[in-house]
Amino acid sequence: MRAAPTILHLDMDAFYASAEQAAKPSLRGKPVVVGGLGPRGVVATASYEARRFGVHSAMPTAQARRLAPNAAYLVPRFQLYRTVSDQVMELLARLSPLVEPLSLDEAFVDLEAGGTADDTASALEIGEQLRTAIKAVTGLTGSVGLAGSKMLAKIASEEAKPNGLLLIEPGTERELLAPMSVRILPGVGPATADHLRRAGMTTVDDLVEAGEDELVRLLGKAHGSSLHRMAFGYDDRPVVAERDAKSVSVEDTFDADLHDRVRIRTEVERLADRCVQRLRGAGRSGRTVVLKVRRYDFSTLTRSETLRGPTDDPTVVREASARLLEAVDTTGGVRLLGVGVTGLADYTQEDLFAQAADERTAAEGSAGKSAEEPAAGTVPAGDDATGPPRDPRSEVPESAEQRAARRWPAGHDVHHETYGHGWVQGSGVGRVTVRFEEPGSPPGRVRTFRIDDPELRPADPLPLVRDPVDYSSWPASLPKSLSGPVSSGAESRP
């Protein structure tokens, strides 16, 4: 625990939804929900306007539609979110060498290690300057918490939302935490909170009064002792700049249960390729391949296979995933599939590449056919296909509406040769509806086209701020906060 509030926690406000509102002038001030739009989709982020209707993260999209039927429902654009996240993380890196990212929109910063703050006044000033810089560079807002520990800094940023700053002065932790719900403490989820409630403990003050022995009796030695310390505001965890990833994985939930084994295998191979793309993007390789299968009855099975050494070969990961699938009973249907790689390393075991190449050569030789000659009864895979040729009789044909929804996801960027840049409002009945507008422009006009219109094509997201302020010499040259004078009080909000 520190004597000065020099640990900063930044949490961007409704990040995905706010980015969409900034990119789409017609959605500003309106309810926006970002997430999966299928029957089994889940809300990733809801704007504050949508939250007023009860919509929140991790809620089924179908339930969100019932609560907020007039909201804009959009498919995530991770390319945009990562770009904005990189801009924010670059600003944080200018404050300190110790920045601990928790996600695309959240991070801890050790201001003391960066020499940018050493007391309450300097911490407040740098917090306000950071909010100003983020707004100028990204066009979005973030909430800042400042405290002498990571736990309290995170609590402060949550209390400051939206678009605020809260500083917890060291020595005031006990008074601040006492009336708060036990759910505010790390490690207290719904199950633990319910267990504590049945024991008569609903606030942090109740935990203090109960004492460590009682919490250990209820929750066990490790959890009980940890919770008792946190109830007093004790948290001595350091800000760690390098959080080494332990695994890389991808998964998909399907709108309808998959029953056909050929289709299931094809999906597993596609996920394996996506997993390897992420693996290579991180410059890593992995030794253990993990398959996750959630069946029709919500039972979840995981199977793993450890290879001779680390690999980033898509063929090796695909083949390992397929072997694992053979050991799983998919009778009754599959609603979710996932492929992951653990045991990460910074190098690749070269003999695994040779192994994969040898196996491919042997398979091609035994078939007695060239790669350009598909076997009888099959159709050749497309250029972007990841699996073997598929038997068309074994799968349900994809409808035109399904193809259109995949090509023109709601909320994604498009460009029309005549009308310029826009975004997809929706598609159906062989048509796609587009609103033509850009960040910073007035709300644009809506037009509808055939889904195969030759002048319409997918496009990359545009920057949210066309001419961002140059913060290359920040924080030394940054002027006083644009949001007004900074007081020495505990809280500052716009």
C-alpha cells in the first residue's frame, strides 16, 4: 500500500458502443448494442442510452431486443477497436514504463515509476490531463481512478463512470469501502455473494465485523483471508508491465445446433486456422492443442493433445484438433466449438513442420491424384477454405439471406463508387441498406442496393478523429486540463 495515490486505472466508457457512436453520427445519443446478432448472440457492450432500458454486457441479444427494440444492433468491428486501443495505450506508455493492460479498453499505470506523479495534487493533474488527451486523440471518453493500490484504483474508476475522475486518498479506504456491496471486491462473484448474503453479510463493513476466522470458515483459508484483507483496503499487488499470455483460443456459437459430423469437422478446422492466425500475430507458438465442445444440453467437454514441441503450423493444429474431435460424442447436436493452443513459447519446433509436410506428401501420393483434381463426389474448396473438399450432400445449403448477412454485417463499413463511405444498416430479401456518413459529418442519407451491386464493396473503418492533436511530447508540454481547474478534493467530474 502506498502513501500517495500514484496507481491509475483507466477504463474507457462503453468502449465498443462509444466507438460506434463516434463513427456513425446518426447514432449519437441513441441506444446502441454491439454483439452477436444471431439467435444465440450475446451483448458485448451497450451504450449508456441502451443501459437505461436494462441492457447490459453478457446478456443474450434476444433478451436485449425485447428490452430495447428500437436500439441499433451492430456486429463488432475489432479492427477499429484495436486501432483506438493502440492510441490509448500509447498515451499511457508516455506516463510510465509500467503499464498493465487488462483488455482493449482497460489498464493500470504506475505513475510513481514514470516520475509523473508523487502526491495527490500531481496525481489529480495527470489524471485530468490523461482524460483530455484521450478525448483529443480518439474522440472518446474514459474514466480514471487514482489510489494507493490496484484494487482501490479500479473501484475508483468504476465509481467515476461515465467520463469522470475519482481519487481515493490513502487513509480513507476503510470509510469509503464500508457501505459498499461485497460485490465491489475482486473475487466476489454471484455465487460467493449469495453465500455471504445467507450468512448475513452484504456490505464490506459486514465482512470487517465478521472477522477473518468467520470468513475462513465460510470460504476456506485462501479466499477467506484474502477477502478479509481486501475489506480493509489492503492490496499490495504491483503493476506488472508484461502480462504473459498463457493461451490463445477462438470459439464460435452457432445459431442452430450442428448435427452433421462433416460440417462439425469443417468448423473445427476453420477455428484451428483462426487460432493459428492469432498465434502468429502474437509471435508465439504452442505445444498443447485444446478442443472445446458445448453440446445441445449445455454440457461442455474439453480434450487436449500435447505435441512433441511448440508449433505454429496450421496443418499440425488442424490435424490435432480433428483427432481430438474423433474422441467426442456429438450425437444430439453441438452449439459451440472452440480451438485453443496452450504451452506458449517464442520459438517453433522445426521437425513438426517436416512432420506435417511428410504427412501431406504421403496423403497426396496415396490418393494418386494431383491437387487440382478433386475426388469423385466432392466439390473443390474455395481459395479461402481451410478444410478438405466437402460432400454437398452432407450439409444444409446456405441460404441467400445467410450469405448476405455474412458479407454485409450490420454496422460494418462499405464504400460505394457513387455515394462514398457508409455503413450497413441491415440486409434481407436480396437487398442491403446503407447509411452514407463519416465520423465528424452530419447524419447521412440511407440508400438500398442489391446485395450483388458491383459498385458496393466492404471497406476499412475510418479514423474517429481526422486531425488528432499531436501528443508526441506529452506530458511535459501539455497545457492545463481543458475541463477546468483541478481541486484538491477527492472527486472531479465534468
